[in-house]
Amino acid sequence: MSHQLVPVPMRSKVLDILGHLSRDLVRFLDSLRNWLSATGRQIGDVALTAQSAAIATTDVPATTLDATLYRASYSLRITQAATTSSSAQLTLGWTSDSVSCAQTFAAVTGNTTATQQSDVIVIAADSATTVTYAVAYSSTGATSMTYALDIRLEVLP
């Protein structure tokens, strides 16, 4: 099954001679349905700015999870560098087959406003559980480092 959209039938008639949808339109609508069914559906979102401290383990606000596959993506960027040095490190957690699982990503240590990190992982989560996030933080110097964190949780088709 292809997940490519066929071109929109701009010059085709919508209906055929018998009043049915034209073949071109049916083919386009079918490819659109296939493409949409292959796309993840967002169910949770975190958007934090101007963070200047660690974040304790916190649930990603999301609808109730079913036992299936999820895609978790994130972006963490330093928005103000510390005077001397800094570090921020994200951990995502979830439950799979009744086992607590976690993915800790590499620490972001560049200490410039151009320093960022992003990644995507696939999670096999149990039903009626949550996906969590936590951030370890350190900053040295008179000016504290601040960061922005965005997390998106999607159910996979």
C-alpha cells in the first residue's frame, strides 16, 4: 500500500456521466485516506519556555493510553546561556508489559543559545498508564541558564 498522495484531479469532472464520483476523484480520496491513516495522531503536548530549574517527573498531558505504539518527539534548546557552564538532560519514562522503562538522552552542555537537541523514539506503552518527563539541570555562574522544552506524543497507526 502506497502512502503517497496522487495529484489532486484539478481538471477532472467531479461526477461521471451516471452521476457517480469520477475515477480520478475516487483515486485521490482513497490515497488521501491511506495517507491520513499512516500518520500519527497527536495525543499529548508539552510546551515550556524560560525554564531555569530541574523538572521533577511529570506526566505528559495526554488522553488515556491504549496498549499500543506511540511516538515521542522532543526539542530542548538553551534560550539563555549561563555565565560559566550549564547542563540540561531529558528523561522520558513509561510502562511496558508492567515494567517501568526510561530513555535518558544525552546532556545538552553547549551553553550557547544555539545549543539544541531533538530526538524521536517509539514507545510500546501499557494501557491506562502515562508517559512522563523529567529534566536534570545545572548552571554555574551569576547568570543562570534557561531552556525551552517541547514534547509531542503521538499514537501510531
